[in-house]
Amino acid sequence: MIAFDFVFERPVNPEAAYKLWSQAVEAGKKPLYFSGGTEVVTAMRKGTVKADVVIDLKGIEAYKTLGIGNSPVSVDALWIGGGLALGALEEALPGTLLSEVARGIADHTVRGTLTIGGNICGRLAYREMALGLLTLGAEVVLYGPEGLVKRPMAEVFHKRLELKAGEFLLGFELEPAALAETRYFRRRRQKQTDIDYPICHTVVTRRGDAYSVAVSGVSAYVWYGEKTSARLEAEASPEARAMVIWERLSELAVDDLRASKVYKLGLLKRDLVEAFSKLGDPVETGAGKGTGVRIEDLARLEGRLLETEAKAGKSSAAACYSGLTEISVSINGKLRTLAVRPSETLLNVLRQAAGHTGAKPGCENGDCGACTVLLEGRPVKSCLMLAVEAEGRAVMTVEGLENTAIQQAFIECGGFQCGYCTSGFLVNAWAMLEAHPEADEAVQREWLSANLCRCTGYEGIRDAVERAKANRRA
Ligand SMILES: Cc1cc2nc3c(=O)[nH]c(=O)nc-3n(C[C@H](O)[C@H](O)[C@H](O)COP(=O)(O)OP(=O)(O)OC[C@H]3O[C@@H](n4cnc5c(N)ncnc54)[C@H](O)[C@@H]3O)c2cc1C
Ligand code: FES
Ligand code: FES
């Protein structure tokens, strides 16, 4: 539960967003920009962040749009709105460095709402999307006291994005050819599970003779080798090139709870040598990862509104919620009008106001998956969402899965384990089979990593998924 009230605003253009911010400051109130909300909601619940006015940027069309021709400042750049959820980015730009980097962050249910803008501007220092954006030479478009401003990202990203008071990130511009033609190497290493934070995430790109390197997890912030390109070109062997980067990072590496700096540096050296070996080969050999996208594919994205951005408001009308306010939500196919406060999470409202107690409060940090529900058919963590964000949308909870093949399969195969994790597993498994009716082991592993069981194990659940697959086929 968030222990204080705030006003939730959803402006529809950048001018209005900045005005709301300025008016709040003038009135002695604390404003806060809001994107995917996965960090903000948790931080407000823990009391580490407070705000009187929460300004949701996702009502701004440019913020949630992707494509060539969508930038508010350039005609021919590829525009990536800051409100693009990482899951939507993966789907829109398959086979690219950006999509691959996005795929490594959190699990797919969190990626359904966590945005690229929030990842860069948030407080968590990993900021992994910066690895792809910096090494591809992205520019950032900001809105603030000077109106719209465009800057090379490398000029304004030093450990974090440097923003003036009230300024916010509207989106990114990329040269389409940079995304389509840059060869890259990427390796993300984590300690425990696939969805853990990285202990060494390395991205090396090569375009023509120019190399670019960025690393997250080794030092206390994202390291970007802005000035190393000329030195890398001057070296002949992969080992010598690797040492240019390694020596710099060995001064900055930090021990943390996940790994010692010695261990991280050992991994980094191996990955850098491999990267420079592969990218050093002539393009014709095909060594080093090339790109999976063509400029023609990117051109087709023109004007594409991010339907997959699960939390974006459907309507383009500005909205403001304060005090006790009514929202209309379809829950398990029934339209409900619920009285909520803007500070209430979707999880709490489903359980308390709507009486659907199937979604459980576990960690309330986005880690365990006990609170998983479907929003417009996609699994999301309801502890990381505000209920007002669900206005006008369709939510399905585990109660909506009564008499389904997945419920039956869980009963038959002992997939029902404890009352805490089961509903989240059921909802996620159901969504997985809707999206991938023949989900193989790799797909199952990826999807089920969004739900934690720390006592019984996953065998019964996997058996149930196999049984449900077979029952659906029959
Ligand atoms: C379960 C989980 C796992 C995670 N795993 C990873 C991981 O593996 N790697 C990684 O890099 N990160 C990871 N993160 C961190 C995540 O990327 C950040 O917390 C990120 O800020 C969340 O993005 P959001 O869109 O939800 O941001 P929000 O919660 O909406 O905002 C976060 C902060 O950024 C500010 N902000 C957001 N958008 C803008 C903008 N456009 N302009 C100015 N300020 C803005 C907000 O005011 C707020 O202070 C994880 C987070 C969760 C919840
Ligand atoms: S992920 Fe929401 S309660 Fe744990
Ligand atoms: S957490 Fe529910 S059975 Fe393990």
C-alpha cells in the first residue's frame, strides 16, 4: 500500500506535461514524472519516493510511438518514444541489438510495462538499454525549460542522463542505417537466474572501422568507452584491443553482493577478446553478429502506435484523477465501476474493492509473480501498476480461468502447490499457451521464470503445462 495520496495527471502533449510540473513546483508541491511505473510504484510503497503530483508521460503520442518519420524534430531518423515498453521494443525490432538488450532485462511480464525511457532515467544504475543506445550513436530528445532539445546521448549521459529541473526524456533518434548495418557482439552474464541483474553485460559494436564499447554491471554505473575508438582501431590484435577497455574498467570495477570485482573482470576479459576476435573478421566471413533488420523493414514501422504498450491509455484525452475517483474496468469479462484512489495499486483494488483475491501480494516488488494478472490479454504484475492505469481496459485474474484446460491440467498433474504462487503460475501459463500453443522447453523456461517457487519446484507445473498443451491439441 502507498501511504500517501497524490494527484495523477495524464497530459497529452509535452508542453502540458512540463506545465503541470512547473505549476506543481510553483504551488510548493512535489511533482514526479511517471513512465512504466515499475520503479515509482515500488519506491512510493516503500516510502523512499514521495510525490504530490504524478505526471504520466504515456498520454503523449510521440512518447509511445516508434518509426521513421515520427520524431518531433527530424524527418528521416528512426524515432523510439521513451514510453515504449521493452516487450513492445523486442517485438517491433526483432533481430536487432536493441531488441536483444531489452530481452535480457527482467522477465517478460515486467517488460510488458517497464519502458525504455524509465530504464534510462530510473535510479537503478544498471540502465542496460543505454548499452545499445550509446554504442549505436543514439541522440536523445528532451523537453523542458528550453522546449524541445536534441543532443547526442553520449554528451548528456554520464553515469546517468543529465536532466535540468523539470526536463524529461521524450525519446531517442537513431540513424536507421546504424541499427540495420552495425555489427555487434553482446554477452550478458548473471549470477543466479536468467532474469537476475547482470554482473557483466558487454556490448561491442563495429561500424566501418569504428568500434564502440559499453559495459554494465562491472562498475557502479554504465561505462561507455566514448574516447576509446581511435585507440581500438590503432591496435592490431583482439587481445590488445580487449586490454584497452579492460585496463580502464579494472580501475572502476566494484565488488557487490553478486560477484567480486576480480570475477567480473575475468569474465569481461574473456568476453572482450571474443568480441574483438569476431568483429575483427572481415564482414564476409559472417563472424560477429550482424543485424537481423533491413532499412526497408524499419521504414514500414512509420506511424506505428505502440498497441503493445500494455499500460498506455487508450484514449488520447487528457486525464486527471484525484481523491476518491471512479474507474471502469472489465474484470473477467464483466464491466465494473470501482471507487479508487490514484495511489492504490491494481493488486490492492482487485483484491479489496473488486473482491478478486486470486492475485496475491507476495514481494510487491515485481520479483515473485504471485500478483500476475492479464491486462488486455498480456501478463503483468499487478503490484507494479496503479489501478487508475487500468481505466477502460480489460483485466483477467485467475478467477477467470475456472474450468479451463490449464486449471484441469494443474489439478491432474499436481501443479497446484501452495496457495501463494499457484494463481500467478496459472495466469502466466495460460497466457504462454495462448501466445505459444506449442511452447517448447526454452519458451517455458523463459515464461515461467517470471514466477518464483522457492520451496516445491517446477516439475508439477511443467507436467501440467505439457498436459494442457496436449489437451488443447486434442
Ligand atoms: C522486477 C524488476 C527487474 C528489473 N531488472 C532490471 C535489469 O535487469 N536491468 C536493468 O537495467 N534494470 C532493471 N530494472 C530496473 C528498471 O529498468 C528501472 O527501475 C526503470 O526505471 C523502470 O522503468 P519504468 O518505465 O517502470 O520507470 P518508472 O518507474 O516510471 O520511472 C523510474 C524513474 O525514472 C523517472 N522517469 C521515467 N521516465 C522518465 C522520462 N521520460 N523523463 C524523465 N524522467 C523519467 C521517473 O520520474 C522515476 O524517477 C528492473 C526493475 C524491476 C521492477
Ligand atoms: S511480483 Fe507482485 S507481488 Fe511479487
Ligand atoms: S512458493 Fe508456492 S509451492 Fe513453492
